[in-house]
Amino acid sequence: MIKVLFFGPIAAATGERDVSVAHVPGLTLGSLKEVLAAQYPEAMRLATMMAVNGEHVRDLSLPLADNSEVAFMARFSGG
Amino acid sequence: MKAAVSIQQEDFSQDEEIAALKGSSKRIGGIATFLGCARDFSEGREVTEISFDAYGSMALSELKKLRSEAIEKFGLLDARIVHRIGTVKSGENIVFITAGAEHRAAALEACRWLIDELKQRVPIWKKEITPQGDSWVTPHP
């Protein structure tokens, strides 16, 4: 399973803090985003930043290993 | 002793942060600080409080990386960062950055760099609570 985390405006848009998505062979960050966009279109429109296992990632073609933790994040507004 | 980088709900003491920085090296000749606080007015609306959400583990990790990078990049003797999460009322403190170097230029430049990078790289989000309703903040340049 892939654990997907939502925070701030994206958590507000999805109504969830996290969801689990089944891992399938060949799953990439981009294909995961497409799966989520079907369920949470507004939230995924806000998702301009991504992290895998707590590290910034920009490459949507990145393959995801099973048990990865993925965050789709809106632009940060701390400070 | 309190860690050099922290994310916490409670307010922080600027004096304690500066004392901790000064205590790290007697070679420090200049200390620069940045204090971010909660404004009571934004985008034409009164703001009563701000609610912060964070990807806690990643935010802490990114803050630690920022501190290390700043020390390396500007030749600092030490740097400290504390950021609050949860609810912060207008007028209260949000973030405090201290940078210590042998001379003022490096400390001042590092402080500016740290807050600019923090806003770009650290996964924290703020929601303004106003009498007209709540809204997530769109970042300023």
C-alpha cells in the first residue's frame, strides 16, 4: 500500500488527512496523482509540491516502491 | 539544552534563543535575528488568529537542512530556528531565526536567506481566521 498524506488546504479540500492506495507494479508518482485526481480533482489542482518519504520530489515519472509515504502539497505558506 | 531547530505549539523566548546562540561560541561578533509575527490585518480583512498546519517530520528535517546549509554557505558559527504551529493569535510570535557569525554581514545575509528559503522549502501552511470566515493563505513573493 501507498500511504498518501494531505495537509493544510489540500486536507481541507479532500476532507481527509491521509488515504491508502493499493500499490501496483509500475506505479509512478504521476500515475498516483492521476488516480487521486479522479477522486479529489480540486485538491490535486492545488498540489504543486510533492514529497516521497519526506523528501522533495519534482519528477512525476518517479517509480514508487510499495509502502512509500507520499505527500501532495499546496504551495507552502509558513513563516 | 533546547535543540537548535524546533517546531512547537507554545511561544518561544527570543532571549533564550539568543543566549543559546551566544553560548555556542565566543568567536561570535555579530548576531542577526528575524522575528515573524501574526498580523491583525491581511488582504483588506481583520485577522483574529492564524492556524498553522505542517508535515511535521518533513518540516523538521527541512529546517535542519536549511540550518546546516546556512552555516556552510555563510560561514556561520551557529544558527537557530524555531517555528510555531497550531493556533497563533494576532500579534503573537510565529517564527524566530538567529544567525551568529564573526562579523555582521554574514549574519545579516544568512538571516534573510534562511527566512526566504524557509518559505519556499518547509512544508507549513497558514490559515487566517477572520470574522468573515477562514481562508488558507496564498504565499507572498
